[in-house]
Amino acid sequence: MIDDFLLPLLCCPLSRQPIAPAPPDIVARLEAARAAGTLRNRAGQPLAEPIDAGLVRADGTLFFPVRAGIPVLVAEEAVPLSPP
């Protein structure tokens, strides 16, 4: 997924909190919601591409998708998560 050298350099573009690889259960839950057509990003747009990896902000409230091995660290593209 993300190179071990690169990951510590990445952070949330909104809060500057650290981000970490999303656990498989979160990825699976989000992909199920995307497939059902109920998942939306912060901009209110439905996600069209399948979710197979992502990064989660340290406080557990935002998910940033990883597409083709590239983290999408754009605030509007983040998917809100329920607090842990």
C-alpha cells in the first residue's frame, strides 16, 4: 500500500493529525456502503471507484482513500467516519 518511509511524512490536510492505514473492517464497511450507493465524501459526492485501501486520521473521524497506491489527501475527497 503506502511505503513505510512515506507514511510517517503524511498527515491530515485539515488538522495535521497523523494518519495510518485503515483496518480491513473499516475498508470493508465503506466498500459495502459505496456498493450500496450510500457512501458520500465530505463534498457530498458519491464514491464511484471501489475502495480497497485507505488511511484513517488519528482521531478516527476521516478516511482518505488510496487509489492505485496513491493516497488522496484532499479534504473534499475524505469520507467522514463515525467516531470510534
